[in-house]
Amino acid sequence: MNKTELVKSISSRTAYTETACWNILNLLLDTMAEELNSENDIALHGFGSFSPWHQTSRIGRNPQTGNSCMISPE
């Protein structure tokens, strides 16, 4: 299920329009992203837990040449 399908499903099960469901879903995701960017954990009982995680630099390999290179955390 993608975001569009989720919005349509929510809209069909509620009295909300698809536009309202888009706004609510985007608000939810934006709020979660802001909390994670602020280094806060999120725990939604029955759904999942989310914690900020920082990627470190790592060694990668160019599949065309086979050369190793450092991949920076972005």
C-alpha cells in the first residue's frame, strides 16, 4: 500500500474527504519527522517504535570498477 492508497482507504472509511486525509497524514508524518530530528523517540503502542539513528561513514564499492571508496553519512 502506498500513500495514495492509504489516503483513499482512510477517506472511504470515514466522513473525511481525500484532501482532509492528505492533510492529516502529512501533518502526522511531518510531526514525527520533527520529533525524530529533535532526537526524541516515538512509541505508538500497537504500531511501532521509532528512534533517531545516525549513519556513520562506511566503505562502499563502485560496482562498475570494483574500486572501494568512502561513503559519507548524508
